[in-house]
Amino acid sequence: MSSSAPLSARVERILAATPVHDIHTHLYDPAFSSLLSWGIDEQLTYHYLVSESFRQMDVPFDRFWSASKTEQADFIWNALFVEHSPVSEACRGVLTTLNALGIEPRKHDLASLRKWFAAWKPADFVERVLSLANVASVGMTNSPFDDEERAYWNANLPRDARFRGALRIDPLILGWTEAAPRLRRWGYAVGNELNQATADEVRRFLADYTRKYGASYCMVSLPPTLSYPAAGETAWLIDHAVLPHCRDHGQPFALMMGVKRAVNPLLRMAGDGVGRSDLTALQNLCSANPANRFAVTCLARENQHELVVLARKFRNLHPFGCWWFTNTPQLIEEITTMRLELLGTSFTPQHSDARVLDQLIYKWQHSRALIGRCLARKYETLEAAGWAVTDAEIQRDATELLGGGFARFCGL
Ligand code: FIX
Ligand code: ZN
């Protein structure tokens, strides 16, 4: 396609051809076999679909949770695809994924879809998905507090370098009372009191797991009630352990702000909600710790504008992603356009948050198209002002937005 082709087509083509470095997912290196989810039943029982399905079926919670995964997938397929039109973003995602895999979903029932997936060898399926999604690397979520995952790390399996480590520390800084005895069991001499000796041991723990994971950043998800500075364990641990650790290791601290865990526990993992954060806490973090870098995504739509304005003020702040309830076409367009208009290209528009390997296909197909549309509209306004963008410039920007900018922010 020549540079005389319509701008929107050039942008679409370049974005589609640019490999993405997906900075945050819940996927695992294929060597961690029992932890890597894929296939139609996993897609259908994704927690986004679980919460939607309960609105459309009257299956009691206990009945659903005591069912096998196959039966749960049957319930969800019937409720969301057979008895109602699958217009939600998460439902549409299943169809985009199947379609890209060459399957016409209306010509199949679940039994034949299961057969189709069962014919794949996991390693081949990984290659197929990464290639269809044009994903170059996958940021994992690695938690030292996950026993099943820890066992894999301790087994020192040969690693696939495309699956990149990220140190996840929610239980450490949000649940110190339960975390401290676990650290002690693992050989870190943390006391009950928060003092320098305990901080040093927490830092040793963070350093050990950073090395084990080859982590390029350290991450936490936070409730909307976070305040900083503040009395209490969370702010103390951030100040005395996490931020010094990040400075020592040249790592950003990634914050996912605004999740209200277990708003409805009957929904289990699908039961988390959203709340508006007070971003004064983030402003204080950025301004009090200029030698630290913060990569931040906010779950509440109401926090998006303030996040972008803060990023204009603090160059140690890098907004990323349209997370979870904001990963919908309308909000991606709104948020990405706002970020482009206030930050240029100095942010990372999207991460997939995929939990099922197959989802990389739809999450990136949908997001690439939307990011491309927002970008093309901006370039059109530049052309109107006499600044015609070249393909090389579009390529530079696409590389930056699809992970290049974040890699630099991480010091890679
Ligand atoms: O905290 C997180 O990393 C969230 O992304 C998850 O907790 C959440 O369940 C999710 O998958 C959202 O997309
Ligand atoms: Zn996540």
C-alpha cells in the first residue's frame, strides 16, 4: 500500500503489522502447563462472562459453582449466546477469536468446538495464537504468594523468553498480617513490628523474587481508598521496602488503582467492582519520590482525566491500559483520544489482561483497530494543518504505543 492510500488505511495496516509487547496479562509461560489456560471452555468461563451470565440465567450460585467447567461453559453459552445476542464486549471477543481461528461459530455446537480445540498440541496452539494476535511478548503476573506457581519457579524449568516476568505484591502490602508469617516461613526474618530490620528483609524478599522472575517491574492492584502518605502498613511498606527496592533495581512500580474486591462474593472471582480513587495519593507518590517511576492504570472512568493531567505534571508517571471495565470500545476511544490530545504518544494505550491465551487474539484485534482509529483522526488534523505524516513516522509511533515506550520507561 503506497503512502497515497487513505491515511486511515495506512495507519490500520501499520498497526496491524507492528508486533505488540503486551505489558500485563494473567497468562503463563507454557512450561507452567497447568497454569496456562486455553480452549473454548476456558474462554466461556472467563470471569467477565461469568458475571454477565448470571444476569441472564436463574441458575443458583451453588449449583453453578459445583458444576464442572464443561457444564459451567454450557450454562454460559446458553445464557449469553443461544438465548440472547452476544453483543457485550466479552461475548463479542469469543466470536472474534473463533472467527480468527477459522471457525464459523454459528456452524458449531459446543461439543464440536471442544473437539476442534482438543486436536491442538499446546505448544502449537501457543504459536498459532501469538502469531494471529501479532504479540511479540507477554507480561505475566507472577506472585510469590501463589503456591502452585511457586512450585514451577522452584523447579527451574526451561523458560520461553517471550513470557516476561512481573513481580506482583498485593498480598504483601495489602495484607501484611497474613504475609509476614509466610515470609518468615520462607526464611525472611521479618518481625511483627515495622522497623528497619523488617524493611531490609522485605527488600531481600523482593530482590530474590525479582531475580527469580527476571521481573522488569513490580505491581500491585489497589482499592479506591488508598491514601498516601498515610499511617498504616501499606504506606509504610511502600516507603520503606517497595520504593527503595524499585530504585535499587531500576524498576517502575506499577499501580492498578480503583478495584473494590469481592463486592459480591457469591460471584467469586467475577465479584470485584470499581470505585473512584482519590488521585491525590498518586500525586503525592510522584512528587515525594522523584527517583521512582510509576506506571498507572485506573479502573474508574471518572479517574481518567485526572490521571492524564497528573502525567503532564510528573514525567515519572506513565499511564497505561484501558483496564477491565474500561476495556470496551467506547471507553477505549474516549480514553485513548484524551491521552493522545494531552500526552502525545507518551503513554501505553493498552494491555490485554488476558487470562486465557486465546483472548490475546480478540483483545488485540479490537484494541489495535480502536487505537488506529484514534491515531488516524489525530493525523488527519495534522494534515489539515499542513503536516503530512509519513509511513516511517506512523511506524515510529505504532512501535512506541505498542510497547516500545513502556520498555523505555522500564529502563530496558
Ligand atoms: O488485578 C488485576 O490484575 C486484575 O486485572 C484482575 O484482578 C482481574 O481479575 C482481571 O482479570 C481484569 O481484567
Ligand atoms: Zn490484571
